[in-house]
Amino acid sequence: MSDVLRGFKSFLMQGNVIVAAVGLAIALAFSTLVKAFTDSIITPLVNAAGGGGSNGLGFTVRGQHVDFGAFVSAVIYFVVFMAVVYFAIVVPYRAYSRRRGVAVFTDPPPTKACPACLSDGLPLEATKCRYCGTELTVAETGGLGHPA
């Protein structure tokens, strides 16, 4: 049982898990802030612009209110929340990682495909297919839209 606990402790102490936990905590805090912003400011503005009353922008069908204003507010909430997460978490983390010499949230490196088994995702420097063992030459590139 102590091996399990030691393994769990080493998993928790990895840098990526700590960064993810901090990012999640920050995202939840921003989520609360953005939700209050959309509920207090955006939703009343959407309802006022659409001519909706206290029930919001929408209509009633067989006693059930279809509230378009709440949906529009939810879409705005999502866009604002994702923008806040991107600019407050992703951009600074990318800059911090770049200073450390690690590339994160970037395009994947170019790859090539094996002409024999059609496996994709082989590094451009590969001279042998990792799946079927076919010898590859430099001219045999072509994975992910790269020239053949």
C-alpha cells in the first residue's frame, strides 16, 4: 500500500499536474467573475435590446418559456470566459515556457508518411518506419499536407 501512496505522491508532485491544478483554480475563479458579469450586465442588456420583459427575450409555448436571451448570454459568457482564460493563463504560461526553452501550445513539428504501410506522423529525420520497418528516404515526405 505504501508503494501506491508513494506513486500517487510522485504523480501529484509533477510540474504539469501542479500547473494544471493552479490553472483550474484560476479558471474557476474567473468563471465566477465572468458569470456574474454576464448575469448582471449582459443578460439585462440583451433582454432590453430584444424588447423582452422580466422573463427575458423569448416566447412561451404551452406554458413553457423559451428564453433566447439566456442562450445568447451563455454564448457571450463562453466567449468572454475563453478569452479571459487565453489571455490571463495561456499567453503568460506560453511566454514563461518559452523563456525556459520549452515550446507549448504551438503547431506540431512536420511529419512524413510511410509509403508502404501508410502510417502517418513519422519524424522527418526518420530513416525507417517504426511500424513496418520500411527504409525511408529523405524524398518520401508527405504527411499532414507537406510536399511529397
